[in-house]
Amino acid sequence: MSFPPVEQQLEVIRRGVEKIVPEQELAGKLQKSRDTGVPLRIKYGIDPTGIDLHLGHTVPMRKMRQFQELGHQAVIIIGNYTALVGDPSGRDQTRARLTVEKVEANAEKYLEQLGKVIDLSKAEVHRNGDWFANMNFAEMLELCSKVTVAQLLTRDDFSKRMASETAISLHECLYPVMQAWDSVVIKSDIELGGTEQLYSFMLARDMQRDQKLAEQIGVMSPILVGLDGVRRMGKSLGNYIGIAESPYEMMKKFMQLPDACLRMYFELLTEVPLDEVNEILAGHPKTAKQKLASAIIGEYSSDDEATAAVEQWEREISQKEMPDDIEEISVKLSEPVSLVNLISKELKLTATNSDARRMITQGGVWINERGERHTDPHEMIAVTHGMIIGCGKKKIVKVVTE
């Protein structure tokens, strides 16, 4: 099998990547693959802890697709057993545990959505329960003996929880060990993920070396920020764009993005050449957001649906008459807030909570577009910079986040 020249492959691989560890080994692996005609085995593991994939999930998947297009072998690990533990990466508390049945149901949905990003017909798909379920207690003890508690506590998430005296359950300590062992079993050459996975990626190298295998390289992408432009994209934070959402729903969310994160979205989520990205970002932010939305919506739906979503947004939102002198109100919020508290306490658009609740339930509150009324006082709102909120017939304010 023939592969593109190594430098050409490196150019593709490095786009939108924050760290390659150890980077000095990557060119050698690619050259050996090219010389022998044997594709590299590219690992990406995903735990089916939910059923809706958002754009943040697609970042490493898109990198996987690029490796596929370069001629390498995609190896997807469905972490049906690691999902029973729960990934502690980036967490300041223990995750809620899922049942086996729920994990398997989620796995089917995940695979269906994965097929929108990578070519599953050419990928290997494994469930790590295929090997962990067959381990006896003695074998699990042997596996755990390869990692010390001191090593585990060097993980950023564990060390922070120790410092804050937040509980760390023993089962959580198994997670990085299990993730690393997956790499041994499938003999991965490269593992894809976010920068928070560095510890597990390096632990996999240690275990592969112990088993006399070639050591994998970690290719890590930055964490995609959500609609607030600050925190990582996540459904629990309400700041996500789901790949299964309708084109118009996606369109509305893209137009809420802070200008500062547009470059990251173009680099991580599109194939638009970087020179062209620079030209787009030099123009008006509204045009840049529309081009970004068109590129991404077209990928998960169709170009025609993307065009229709842009046109609908122009008709229903952009062209609606809006005051030129909208009052700006500064708020300092790091977590979603209930709509009634946002209206009454944070923005002071009503005198009391009761007034806010009545205004909301009567359909007098809209966010970003007049036609989209929010009628649930308990709805949790992820406040984003530049968000427009209307309350009643005359009050319209723009939120400025600190």
C-alpha cells in the first residue's frame, strides 16, 4: 500500500493539534509505515455515557478520519467497561455510574452518529468488555500492580481533588489503567484524544514497553470551547451544538458564538484551508459565522440544508427590526442559572421573582430571537457574551459577561 510523503502527512496531522507526545517519534513511525506498506493503527476510545454527540466529540473523530484518508487503520474502542467506571478526566467529583444495559443502548446510538464522521466500513470496532469481562481477579491484580498510587496522584484531576479533600473512589483509579491496557490489547501506534488524556496516553506507553510492544504516540487536540467561548463544550453546561440537531437549530447556535473562538472552530471542525480562514476572519464576524455554520451543517446534513438554514436565519432573525441602542448589562456567571433568577436577580428586568415568573409563563420572555419564547421559569440558561434578552414589550438588553 502506498502512503503520501511523510511531510505531507505531518501537515495534515498537525492541523488543530495542541500536543504530539513524543513528537520526535512521529515522523519515524510514518516513514516506517510508508517503507513497509503497513498502515499505522490509530486508536480512539469513547465511553457511551450518553446518546448525543456534540461538536466537541467530533474533534478527535475528524482527526481519525484524516488518518483514514492518509491510508491508516482506524481502531475504535467502545468503552463499555470503562464507562461503568467513569472517566475522571477534568472532573472535580465522582461521575454517576451507569448500568450495563444503559451503556449498551448508548453504544448503539454512538456508533450510528460516529458514522457521520468516520468511515465505519473501514474501521475496526471493539468493545473493551471483550477482554476485561474475561479477566479473573488474579489477572486484574497483576494489571493494577503495574501502576503505583503515587503515579495516579500525579494526574491533575486527582491531585486537585486530594488538595480540596474531595473524595476519590477506588474504582476511579482503575480508569487510566484500563484505558492504557486497551492500547496494549489492540497494539495501537497512535492514540487520539484531548490534552487532559496525557497521563493515560503515557501510561499506555509504559505498559506497551512492558509487553515488548512498539510504544504509541499521543496526538492531542485542544478542548473545544462551548457557546460561552470559555468553558469546554458540554451538554450539562447547556453550551453545546449537537451533530444530530436540525440545521436551523445548529445555525442559531453558531450565530451566538463569541467572535474570539471562530478561528478554533474553523481549524478543528472544518477542512477550510488556513489561508482562506484568515481571509474570512479578516471580514465581518457575521459573515464568518455564516460561512462556518454552512461548512459544518453541510457536513452533517447537506449543502442545500445549510444554505436554507442561513437564509431562514436571515429572514427570521437578522432582518427583524432591533433597536440601535440596546442597553448592555454586565453579569458575572460561570454556571447556568435559572431563567427566573436571570431575569429578576441578575438583569433586574422585573422587580421581583414573582413578576419574572409571571412574565415568563405568559410568554413575555425571548432570547436572541423574538419568535423563540421561553416559558419555563426553571429552565437553566447558559449565559453567553452578547446574548440578547427581551422581557415584555419594551425591555431589550444585551448581556456582557465579565
